[in-house]
Amino acid sequence: DDHGHGTHVAGTIAAAMDNPTGSPGRPEGVVGVAPNARILAYKVCRSDGSCDDFAIQQAIARAITDGANIINMSLGESEYSQSLNDAVQDAWNAGLVIVAGAGNDGTTAPFYPAAFDNVISVPAFDEDHRRPSFSKYGNWVDISAPGNVIMSSYPMASCAASGVPGDTGCYTWLSGTSMASPHVAGAAALVWSRSDVTTNSQVVDILLNSANPQGVSAARLDSWTIHGGLNLHNAMSYGSTNLPPVANAGADRTIVDSGGDGGELVTLDGS
């Protein structure tokens, strides 16, 4: 990685838990949302951060061939590309989940590939569940996630050795919807690890329908997104433990008030 952005995104998805480094070994750094996920890294951008549509399309095709389950694209442009859309739809039809950052100009204008059909578009919220001024928003963005001042891994060449035992890695803070998107991609990996989830449409439905619509800010998360904010706890239990409760007291039965004092419950409804 000759830019740093890709390493930061990958760390948010899958940085190791209790990562021991140095001598003597000490845990350091950050842990990704899905630390047991495997990363297939395809370089589609240059050292200055600019990206090429054709390279992105080639990488999407390669991801399909390589058997990937999820594609994270922390990149994009305001101009619509039919060929890029075709590549994204090929991935969806092949069974992949596609996640993309919604963009950073603070407007409601569509941003691609996030605005394509069958892509989870991800704007950012900050530590108070507010929309940072840079984040896109509107009726085409699906589900927000942490994207303001996010700490993650960074290329070693960007950090000087500190000399502290265990402190041999490189980490930094970045902000943007590029940082929000991998939170959702990592969540998608965890949802797909559920034994009852077998398709990309299930993963997307669970992530979106388990989102937190309220948040803790005065401005609801679903006031500037469609579904609200990522809630991983809800996503991992959605459809099993967090559905509305159903009372089940057994079969209906009738008890006779033999004493005539009204002290016994007459009918129990087991439905």
C-alpha cells in the first residue's frame, strides 16, 4: 500500500484481536469488526488516491472468480458509469454483498458505486450519532456507521519506531465515509457467519432491518438515512432473539371458581 487508505480500511474490517508484536510480545493496536475474516486486497487506486474505473471493474470480476463473499469499496465518483454498474450487478447476481462509501462532500447528490442498485450505501456518523459535515446524506443512503476520527492500521513506513515493547505497529486516525463503509462490510462478514444465513440478500436484509433508527442525538439517524445506524448486536440476533415477544402459556384451559369467591382466574389464553 503506497497510499495508506487501503491499510486503514482493511484494519477496520479485520485487524487481529489481541495482536502480539514486539519482543517481549505485547498486544497492541486495534481490532477489526470481523477479525477472523480473510481479506482479498485488489489495488485499483494510485499512490495519490485517484482510481481507475477499468481497474475497479477488473477487480470486481476477479473477486467473483476468487470466490469472495463481500466487496468493500471505499471509493467513488459523482459521475455515473454504466460499465461499472454492470460490473457491480454481475457481483450481486453472483451472490456477493457489495458495500460502498457514500461520499464526502456533505450533499445529497448521488455518489457511485454507492448509489447503484444492490449496493449498501454507507454515510458516516460521529461518536455522538450526529452526521459529520463531510458525510453525504439523503433518501438514497442506506445505513450509517462510525466514520469520524477512526483509528486503524497504517503502513509501517508512515510510523517511526517508538521503542516501547509491543509498540511496533503503525496506526492513525482518519475520517470519511471510507471509514464507515468497512464497518458495515465487517458486519456483513459476521452476519454471513450465522448458520441460518446463506445468501447475499439475507445479509443485506438483516443489516438494514436491524439498524438503529433513533441513535442518541436529537436528530434521528433515520432522518438523514433510510434505515438509521449500524447496530451489530441487533444484526447478529435479528430473526432469532430480538423479534417482538410472543406469549405462549400453553393450551387454553378453563378453571371453575369452585369457592364462588372470585379468587380464581377463570380463563387462560395460551395464544
